[in-house]
Amino acid sequence: MAILDKTILEIHEALVKGETTPLELTKEALRRAKEDTNNAFEFINEEEALKEAAALTEVEVDNPLWGIPYICKDNFSTKGIPSTASSNVLNGYKPLFDATVVEKLREKHCIMIGKSTLDELAMGGTGTTGHLGKTFNPYDPSHKRMMGGSSCGSAAGVAAGIAPFALGSDTGDSVRKPAAFGGLVGFKPSWGRISRYGLFPFAPSLDHVAYFTRSVEDSAIILEALSGRDLHDSTSSTRKVENYYRELNPSLKGKRIAVLKDIVDSISNEKVMHAFNASLEAMKKEGAIIDYVEFGQEALESIYATYIVISCAEATSNDANLDGIKFGPYYEGKTYQEVMYNARTKGFSELIKRRFVIGSFALMRENQDVLFLRAQRNRAKIVERTNEILKDHDAIYVPAAPNIAPLFEGSSDKLSDEYLIADNHMALGNFAGLPSITVPLGFVDGMPIGANLMNGAFKEGEILSLSLALENLSGLKGLSINERKGGRFE
């Protein structure tokens, strides 16, 4: 196994021992990025990455992120580097400042090798709506299967072994579901735990900075590096940043885990459920207490509609500044209205236009009560039920998706329980702003599958410890496409 295919901690150990250097790692990551066939990159940051890596000569033994290459989703602001959110309306835009998380990683001497593709403006879950086209799942060389979105490029980059971690954003499940499809750990901490300053807003009440790694330990290290109060973001938490990595305690003894019966009952893929049930048995043997809990069918079926109304309404407001004048290419016109019309007609995909129409309709004065406010009331009920379950349990545990990565060709029944419930349930974590993590569970028909854990607000340390215990049971720590290994739950 090449050093770049290892976890952050393993790479750090190699750096400390002198087995490699930041420059060698960066050159290899850039080579892999340029040879990528999965459409994972908007921009490869070669010149700056090589310059930064060459300057790192004295190993920082106590800094596990020193000299580590990473990928940044292209909806984070990066000073002087193209930041397009995979939209034609932002072609050529180079911000004047770095997002807080980018700045923090630079302070840790991480090397950003490139900006990754996404569903346009982070809206969508398929990895097909960005202006560069489809992003492919590296585990399917035929390019017939999705990576999932919206953080498709970041997921594909880590899954393909180009870098050991990548930044993403998660508004409904945009990191955690692609993580399941790519054999990765995908973590979304509590709302406010990580500053969103410099993240292009989609739906701020749902948006979270999130990221992909190859191990739970790496996820803890990244969380510690990125968390903390930021005066640029008034919604960032003032809570003390914990020693997430050093305080990991992978014990399941006495832990009470809630399995949402409505969700598992909606899944028809027997192989997925076999792996999930095998993981439950393994957890029981380690002393975990498993409870099957009814969330409420009607509430779960309403998640998708509630999410669409709220997210589209917030997006319509947040993206009102994309008018063809302030950012991106200028489209001709005799009046401001004509310039804006031309920019939005030519700059937005059909999906974005549809979502803005939904959002505008929901925000119209005559529609607000029956659509937007009704969705907000329903969200509150869903959050109340989620927190009610977590009062008596240490975590909620469910399959991250009902199937392996979907084919591009072929459609699912959007009104089936499997789609409405099992494909959309992870928005619970965004509605309530709770920490939620996906970990690899194994393989089905040669493609990765994952499971998801969620617990109470600002209990990141606890959810990471539970996830580490599950990772130890699965045997899938540091999963690499270049050295595939089967899990213990298959």
C-alpha cells in the first residue's frame, strides 16, 4: 500500500520517520488528481500546493495534519483560487478571502491540492447537476453508478485515494450518503460546532461544514482542528473544543442504541439488511443494548417535502445576489433587470431554476402559511420526536442508504416508502442540528455500503467513540480502493 493510501495518522507517522515528505506526498496527490477519470475536480491547485509543500521542512511531531494533502469542495471561499460552486453563474470568480476552515487547515500546514466538483450550488443529491457534468463512483470503473451528492467530488477524491481527507458541506445528507457509497467515514458535527464563514450558503438553518476521512480517528483529529468560536460567524458555538482524538473510548458496554424500526422496515435489499443485522449482533456481544423504536411513519414520510420547502425557500433568499454583476461572468443587457435575467437564464441549470421557483412560491405572502410556515412547524415536530428518542438512548443507528450507489440510468419510485424514508432520513440530523456520522459497513455486489449513527447536540466525543467501536468490529478502518478488503458483516 502506498503511503498516500493510508490514514492521516499513518501518513503522519511516515512523515515523522522520514519515510516521505510533504513535497513527495503532494506530488503524488497532484499526479493522481490529474489522472482522475471520475470528474472529481473543478480546479487543481498545483502551483500553490507545490510551493507550500516545498516550504515544509521541519516536521511538527505534535501536529498530525502537518504536510497532509486534502481536497476542498468548491463551495468554500479560497482566496485567489477559482470558487464556482460548480455553477456557470460563478465561472471565473476568485474570492478575496479564505473560508475559516480553509484558513485553519493552512495554519495546520495542510496542503490543498484542488477544488472538487459538486451538485450546482450544493443543491441535489446525485452528483449530476454541476456544470462539468456527472461525477462518477470510483468503485465502478464502468462509470454507470453515482457517487452521490452534493459533495460528490470530495467523496470521489478520497475514495479514489487522491487525498486522505476532504472538506464537504452537508445540508440534508450531502456528505454522509456519498460516504456510504464510497466506503468512507463522513461526519457532520452539531450545527455551530464548525464556523461556516466562507461557505457559500444554501440553506443556513440546515447547512453544516462536514468532511470525509478514511477512519474515525482521523475524523476526530479533523474535528478538533476545525471547531471553535469564530467572530466572523455569529452562529458558531462558544463551547469549548474538546480533545476529541485523545478522549476516544470505543466501548459499547451498557450503551443503549435505538434502531428506528420504520426505517429498517422500509428497506428491501436483503444483503444490506444482512450486513446491518450482523453489525447489531456484534454490538450486542460487546454489551450494547439494542432497542427497536417506532419514530412515526407519517413523520418520516414528510421529511423530504419539509426539507424541499425549507431549503428551497432559504436558497431563493440566499442566492438573490447571483445577478450577473457582483460575481461571475457578465451577461449583456440594457437594464439591470435584463442583465440579471440573462445571467440567471444562462448561468443556472434547470434543477436550480426549479428549486428557486419552489422557494419563491413558498415565500409568497399568500402561500407562506400553508407552505413555508407549515413546513417549519412540521420540522419542529420532527425535531421534538428525535430528541425524545435520544433522551433514553446514547445514539440512533440505521443504514445510511437502502441500497448501493444508484445507477445513473434508471429511476426509483419517488413515492415509495423506501425512497421517502430510507433515502431521506439523514435530514433528521440537519433539522435538529445534531452530530451524525456514516461509517463503512461492508460491500454488496462489490460496492460499499454504510451505516449511520446520530446522537445529541454537541456530543461529538460520544458519537465518535461509538463509531470507533463499530469500526473496530467491522474491520474496515482505513478502507482503500487500492487495497480492498471485505468487512466482517458480509
